[in-house]
Amino acid sequence: MTEMMQALEQGDLALIDQLLESFLVKELPEEIYALAEIFMQYGYMKEADRVLEHLQFLFPEEAQLKIDRANVLMELGDEDEALNLLLEIEETSPEYPQALVVLADYYQMQGLFEVAEKRINEALAILPDEPLLHFAKAELLFETGRFLEAARLYEELYAQQGEFAGINLVERLAEVYRAGAAYETAFDYYLKALEDEVKPDVLFGAAYSAFQSQKYEMAIKQLEELKELDPDYFSAYLLLAESYAMTEDNQKAYAAIQEGLKRDEYDKSLYLFAGKMALKNGLPVEAEQYLREAIALDPEYMEAILALISVLGQQERNEDVIELFESLQQNDFEWSTLYPFAAEAYENLELYDRAYEFYSLAYNDFKEDATFLEKYVYFLLEEGKRSEAKVVLGQLITIQPGEPEWQEKLETLEFE
């Protein structure tokens, strides 16, 4: 066994293979089984399967060997053979509940969650007080988005012990409450977890939950600590910038997002938020640069495109709006949200046919938008399109029945 352990630590596959041949012949079954466990621990799954297959040959009716080998085969991607082994285990076998749990894992991996839950429930019917089964069910419920049910089971397990199957239950409770949008409860559990051990993921989870609970100062505190602990935890920078922005400290928000970009220059969301913060800090040139960087990373990044077009429109840079819009069209990117911007830019450039085209295209999607309809009405009236103006005025009256201006204009058109 000593030679085998040395070969394992060195990763010498040739020597492992050579030693294994004689080991399987000479050693007792207990020693051979112990070696299989060591192989699994070190991640040598093919070797573990070879050992377990040998033991199965010696003890073909041993249910535990079938379960162990099924687990290994799943790791190796041979789910069909794993399933066959599990289905061989008799319902009367003491290992049957364990086999049901492994079967549940198999079905869970296949996305057959209802079947997986059925298998776990079968096992619970046999062993209703077995914590392993309750934990397995909680994990399944968590994965399938049934967060409140999962939380109840985790709470019951946590009342018995703080850790289960290598999982810290305080952290798991924080995660499940966060996933279920119970952010204040999640935050409390994250703080409790941090009392035991300060870890980057736990700090971020605490910060995110604090942010969602509108505890922005607490979020900032956790994120600043996270930055010191792990400066390359990229997700921290955007959330930190957003937290500062929510406290209306736009300068610190801008500084945080710039720091994030130094760490991760390929995250489009960082460039988008940097653009927004640059605008908040009165830096339109920098804002445009950041937004264009975001679009360069993702030419169909709708939020950044919309933000950039809005900036260009506010600066009355109609040619630039059209240039951006037409470049998107050339790349077969059609997004009706941009049509009103295009229509207005064409109108400002006195390209009235093109303006009319995009006002018309935008109408169906924006017939509930009073600001758009108002611009469209005035454009139609200027262009002498009275009958179409009547239709749009009628829609304006529908959504703004208390606005006398539209009724007066409609009546004027009716008498013309």
C-alpha cells in the first residue's frame, strides 16, 4: 500500500497500473476496497472502477459494491451501466434506500426532477428519520427552485447539526433564502456564517443580500472587505459601484467601477455602468467612450446601445444617431425600441420620408407611449397627413382622456 500511495501522490499512472495488477491478486478484499476509496478520494475514477469491478466479480450479490461502482460510473459518464447496477438492488436489501438516493442523483443529472423526488420520497418512506435523505431532498428542492420548502428542510437539519455531508448549513440557508428573494433573512445567515469563517463568496452573498434589502452601507462594508481579501473577485466591483450610486456618492461609484475595469477589461456590464456614472459625474465624453467599449464587446448589447443613442440624441448629434442605427441595420440587428430615436433623428435632419417610415414602424409598439404619440402627431400634421393624424390623436385621447388639447385638435381636423 505504501508504494501505491507514493505512486498516487506522484501521479505515476504506469506504476499505479503495474502495482494494481498484483495488489488485486494478493491483498484481502478489505484492503482492496480501501484502495478503491483512496482512488475515489484522489480522483482516479478509472482505477476505482477497475478495483470495484474486481470486487464485484468476487462478491456479485453485494449491494454496496453496486452502489459504489454506480457512483464511479456516473463520474465517468457511463450513466446507463450505473443505472443497470442500481436497478439490480432488491427492495428488501438494507442498502435499498441508499440506492434510491443514488438513483435520485442520476435522474436529477438527467433533468428528470419529478422522478428524482419520487425516488427520495420512496427512501424516506422506508427511513423517515434519516438525515441524509432529508438533506438529499432539500438539495433537490433547492435546485428546482422550491426555495421555501428547501429552507424548511435545511432549518430542521441545522437544528440538529451545523454541517452536513461537508456542507455548512448556515451558508446553505443563506444561499437558499437569497435564491428565494428573502434577502433580509439571507443577510442574517450570511453574517452568522461570517462569524465562523470569512470567505469571499460569503462576503459577496452578504453584500448582495444587503443591497437587495436596501442596506447599502452594509453592502459597501462587506464589499470593501471582500476587495481587501480578494482583489480579483471581479463581481464585487459592479455591486460596489451600484451600492455607492444608491447612496448618491457618484464619485466613489465612478472610482469603484474604474477600479473594476482595471481588473476585468472584458466585462461589458462594467463599461455600461461606467458610462452611466460618467454621465452622473458630468463627463459626457468619457461616458460615450465607455458605452462604445461595451458595444464593441457585444455589438447587440441593447442596454448600452439605447444608452448611447440617448446620449447622442440629447447632444443633438443626429448624424451620429443615424450612423449607429444604420450600422446596426447593416448587421441585421432590428430592435423596434430604437425606431423612435431614428425617426426623430431623420426628422431633425429633414429626411422626412425616412422619418415617416420609422414613425410608422414604431407606432404599433409605442401606441401606449404618450410622448412618442405626441411627436408623431405633430410630425404627421406638419407633413399634411391629416387622416393618419386623426388615428394617432384618437389613440392619444384613449390613453389621456383628460387632456383637452388632443380633443380640440381632433375636432379641428374633423371640421377641415
